[in-house]
Amino acid sequence: MKLKKAIGFSTKENKEIEIEFDLNKKQILKIVNKFFDTMSYSDREKWISKNTCPMGSGGDMGVAKSMFQSAQERRCRGLV
């Protein structure tokens, strides 16, 4: 994954100093896990529901999962 991030600010040019860099899958996974590890389970569920679309049916977690997926699917289809 290629990214561009500011690493400083040039007062002379009055603009941010940016660099482009690549992250491999292992680095991305580490960053994502660190992000989610700081959240409670309910915060994770809220973030995932708000910011992602379902990937498929997956395993069976009962009614809670189906309610979660229904809300997520409605959002992804633009119905919410």
C-alpha cells in the first residue's frame, strides 16, 4: 500500500513536507491491530459498522450478528 504523509512543515515555503512510502501486508496488519486493540468490543463493532461494508455471511453469531449486519448492509446500500 502506497501512502503519502506529512513529516514536517517548511516555514520558508509555508507548506508541509511530505514523503511517499510503501507498507507491506505485515506492517499494515500491525497498524490495524494496534488501532483496534485500543478499543472496547462495542467501540470496535460501532467503528466497523459505521466505516465498512459486509464481506459475506461468515460464521453464525446469532441474532446480534444478524442485527449488526442488517444495519451495516442498509448503510452500505445508502438506505440509512
